[in-house]
Amino acid sequence: MKILDNKQNVDVLSSDVIKKGLCSICGTCIGICPLNCLGINNHTLEPIKVNDKCNNCGLCLKVCPGYNIDYPNLYKTVFGSMLETRQHYGIYRKCFYAKAKNINIDSCASGGVTSGLAKFLLDEKIVKGVILAGYSEQKPWVPEGKLVFNGEDIIKNSGSKYVCIPVNSLLKKIKTLEGKYAVIGVPCAIESVRKLQDISSIFRQKILLTLGIFCGINVKQTVTEKLLREQKINKATIKKYSNRDKINGYQTKIILADGRVKQINELWGQRPHILLSPYYSPLRCQLCINHTNEFADIAIGDTWDKHGDLNLVLARTQIGEIMLEKFKTAGHLYTEKAEFYHAKVIANKKIRTAMFLRYHKNREALHEYRVYVEEITKNMKWATRGKFLCLFFVIIFKFPLFKFLYCNLLWKLKIAFPLSKRYYSKWENIIIFSKKHN
């Protein structure tokens, strides 16, 4: 899809990106609009037009990871070379398992490397501030982008959110501030930062480091709202909301103003993210192949195996490798050799995306991206059963009635499936919650 010179405005962003489901809610368009034409929709967190000052500069479209995205160009811009078919985890210089030693990782996801490294960068004054995802102080269940300047705020906002968050809406703040900054984001957020740096020398200088979080799929904020209604929790009484409380077995944890704690079983609380993502996640999320944040300086995620208290860390660029070495030299990073248990799963997700793009009605909106995905996955093998199963869901989810029935069935019957042996002793276990969960 080509950007037309006479149609580079927020109306095109609305019609060709947001309404077509291609907005990943990264917030970059909001953060770079020179006339502040875009704001955040309080219900969905998507960008929304707030004034008529648009001068057709086209920046919102040029940095959008859901519009005219060219992966080969991004690879050449960031790494100087293209990705090879068998590089399921992307291009990287070093890879290892790791755990942060400068923080209490109980409040963090897995090994706490992202938070620990971000805190180190601030403590050592390597960067002046860090853009990351946190929760609103006024509405603790609503996630938002934050610009923090000290290590305490890094720890305060640590932990997984599992919701599409317009983190990059904070980019407008660092443009006028002195010093260098780090950005922590999911793959689409980092993709848009790379697109921005490709056209802006200011942001190439301002953003010293990008810390990329692994991401399977995210859902819209409407899921959290529905979950709170289902659990009959008055939002006005919420003091703190956590999507993934490690201490209590990765449960959704809600602390109320009167001191009471509401804990929702991990699979119960994450049911919308695990089984309802076809209904609640943006189309752009479902069409993503970049699960390990392939354009970040440093990519960090779960190990997805028995090493539950460690992160899998990929140093992709020279600056990323240097910062990790400084972090380790300072005595703040434990490392050990990594084993790629999940390479086949990553490959399967890329093949699945290729099939979605091949059959989806909006596939032409991501033409260059589709061509690239088909090229990068053409030599990957996938079981025939997997292909037919994927095609089956692609077809039936084209019918709104089926999506509606599927969604409501899972909400009402409260079905959840175990994901790994880490949660249940046997793979065969299937838990069906037919009664209200306490």
C-alpha cells in the first residue's frame, strides 16, 4: 500500500489503519504529531482525532507499524543485512539466560532483566529517562505510558501488562528535553521507533537504547473492563491492579482500597488473552510475526521452559551488547548458557501469520509485509493438521456470529486450558469452570 502525497493526514490514519484493525495501539502517532491532533481514546486506548489542525505532514502514517511497513528495509536500517529464513529468533550477536541481581525480581516478570537494566542505566546516568508501560495513578486498572527518571519508579512500574498500551505517546516529551533516553516496548512499539529514527535525526540522537519485550499477542483494554465487571469489582475501590503476580503463582491480583486482596487464578484471569485473543486483540496483533522483538537493541522475554526465574536475553546490536556487558561487569547480572526450546513454536507462529495474511480480507493493506512474510516462511515446514486447523479458524472467524458465540461461550462457561507443565503436572488436564470461581 502506497502513501499518497495528497492524503497524508489523520483521517487516512483513521480510515486505513484504525477502522481496518491495523492499529497496534503503540501510541507513536500521538507522540510525534507536531500539532497535537491526536489523543487517546479513554475506552480502547486507540488514537483519536482531537482537533482539526492537521497540516498533512504524514508523520503519523510514516511511523505507523500497521501501515506500509517494510521489514526488509527495517532490517537493513538496523542491522545492515537481511534476516535469513532459519533465524527464527531474528539477528543477534549474543544470547543467554539471565537474571538481574540489583533488584528484587519477585515484582518482575521472570528474571527481571528489563527492570534491572533500566534501573542500572538511570543509576549510572547513562540515560536521563526511560519510557515504559505502567498503570495510571488515578485509575490503577488502566495502563499508560510513563516517562520515569529514577530507579524507584522503574521498580514501581515493573511486571507484565498483557494489554495494548500507547507507550510511545510519551515520545513528544523527550523531544524537548536534554539528554538521552531508553524506550521499553513490545515489538510493534519498537518497530515504530525504528521507523521514526529512519526519518528523524532528532530521535536517532535522543533514543540511545531500545529494550524489546517478547510478545505472543495482546488484547485491548476492553478485556480488563469486562473482567472487572464479570468479577463484580467496583473500579472505584481498586488501589492496585497486577496482571501477573509472580509471588502467588502468576495470578491476576487486585488490591482494594479497604485492604482486601482479590486474586484470580492465572489461567482464569488470563483466559481472555489465551483463548479470546481472536475476538479482543487488534487484527495487526494477529498478523504479527515479530514475537521476539527482532528490531530492539536488546530483546528480553520468558524462557518458556523450566527456567522460570530467568529471562532469555538477545543482544542484537553493538550498543545493546555494550550495555549488557557494563551491566554484567558491575556485578548486577547473572548469566548462563541458553537453549532454544521454543524455536519451533516461533517458526509455527510465523507460518500461521503467513496463512492469515494469505486469506484475510484486509491482506492488501499490508502488501509489502505480506510479500516478505511469505518469502521468509516459504521454506518452513508445518504439519498438515496444523495447516488445516489454522485455515479452519481463519474461515469461521470471518463470520461475526461465530465470533460472538465463541466469545460469549468462553466467558459464560469459563473454560481454561493449561499451557505447560509449569502450571499442571500433566498435559492432558483440561479444567472446565462451570461454576462461579471464588
